[in-house]
Amino acid sequence: MSDTPPADPRALSQAQPASATESLYRAALGPRALGHYLPAFARFDELGVARPHWNHAAGWLGWHWLLYRRLWRAALLHMALLALALGAWWWLQANTGPWPAGVRWGLLAAIAVVAVAAPGWWGDAWLHAAVRQRMTDAVREAKTVQEACDRLARPALAHKAWVLVVLLEIAALLAWRMGGPPWGDSPPPRPEPLVGEAVPAPPAAPPAEPPPAPAPAHAPEPSVPPSPPPAEPPAAPAPEPVPAPAVPTPAPAPAPVTVAAPAPDNNAALRPRLGGHGVSVGIFADPANAERVAKRLRDAGLPVVSDPLESARGTLTRVRVGPLESAEEAAAAAETVRNLGLEARPYGPR
């Protein structure tokens, strides 16, 4: 009996707080994932400072995990910063023009990585600080460790706040989805060139009509010479030479008629025709819009041709890329045009 050494009071005093601390941690954290949190918190207590430590639940669930663990301030800050980043992304895209798909999705991916990495690496540190504060408050209000544990483990309405938030998110998503089509129709200003794209078919037909017009140009030729020759034979007598020279004066009249109509029409009909391959970008009713699109294409290093077209709606401007040597060049140019956020329709030799 006397061989058993008495227990060291200092060892007991050190073991009791460690056991009490673990009990308080268990009560404050609940039964879920204790195998992850207890070793991490023990390491933080040993070092005296919290270090970055990866937490899968915190990273992938984001602010939902923060709400579940009642980290209200961190959850609001995370949500506000995420909303600010997405709002800035949308505002910049709307005000600086359409971005290439790589830039647009790359920025979204960067925002998502930061939104996952921040709570994933620092979630345990935030939770450790919050749990330590709850444990301190419970110990101050309780008379025993067991009573403090009961206070920490007592269910509260705040524990279910995350459920209400998830339900609100689902309701908002359903409301947006049901009312989504009107919002999704906001981009139709872009299809304006598409409406004009249907116009190229009619203009192709009119150029065929001008070629018959030159026929009258040959008709006046026989009409002019026959009239003067008959007048010369009667000029032999002396009294009649005076009226004869007065007849040729009407001859200049037919000349302007033959030149005025066909020549401009042929030039106007031939000007829109380009040899080789090309890319049709669009037809615009506003010349300023057409010039803006043409400038963007030239800045991208593409050859641009702008042609005026007459239609029932007035003068339109057709913008094309070309002429190009091969179908491969036309396909590459079309891809470049699409990366600029514009419509592109390659065509072959006409």
C-alpha cells in the first residue's frame, strides 16, 4: 500500500484544465467533425497563435459553413466581398465592351478561387477564436465546468439560421429562374446586324438588271447618222444651203441621255462585289455603328470593306472582311471576328 507514490498535485492541476478545455471544446463544437477540430485547436493552443489550416467544409461551402458555425461577421464580410467582386466584373464588362471568352471566364474563375481559398485556409482560425470567446463567456456565467458545457451545448435558434438562409437562397433562385426570360432578352441590341444580314439576298438581284440597260446605248447610234445624210442631197441648189446646217443642232441631245443612266449604275453594282473569300459581319442602319465596328476590325489587323446599300429603309452600310485568298483565311478571320463579340459569316468567291 505504501509503495504507491502519492499523486503530484501539480500534475493533477495541469491535467484537469486540459480535460476541462477539451470538454468545453466538445460542447461548443458539437458532435460533428471533432476529429478534425480538436487536434487543430490543440495545436493552436500549444503554439499560442492560429495558423492557416485547410478545411474542406469551410472551403467548398463558403459562407454557408460560416453561418452554420455562427461566424456572423465573417459570413457577412465574405458575402459582401463576393457580391462586390461579381458586381465589378459585370460593370466592367458592360462598360468596356464584350470581352473574349477566355478573359471573361478567367476572371470568374479567379473570383471563385479566392472565394473558396479564403474560408478554406482561415476558417479554422476564425472558428477557434469564436469558440474560445464563447467558452470564456460560459465559464464566467457558470459555477462549474459541467454547467458551462451545458450552456455551450444548449441548442439555440441561431443554430438553425443557416437553414433559413438556404431556403431564402432557393426561393430567390426559383424567382430569378421564373422571371429570367425577360432579363435574358436584354442583349437583343446585338442582333440588329442579324436583321440586316437577311438584306444581302435582295441587293444581289438588282446588279443583274443594269446590264440590259446599255442596250439603248446602241440604239441611238443608228438614229443620229441617218437623219443628216438625206438633208445633204437637196443642198445642191443655191437657195437651200441655209436650212440644211440647222438640222444637226438636235444631235447633242441624245448623248447625255445615253451616258447618264447606265454608267453610274454599273459602277455602283460592281463596287460591292469582291473577288475571293471574305467574312460578312453585318449591315447597319446607323453609319456611326458601322464605322465603330469597322474600326474594331481594323485594329484587330483585318482588311475591312464598307459598302453603302439602298433599301426600302434608306441607305444601309454593309461591313465585310476581305478580300481573302483562301477558305482557311476566311475561317481564321471569322474566328477573330467572333472573339471580338461580333457576328461572322464566311463566304466564298461570288
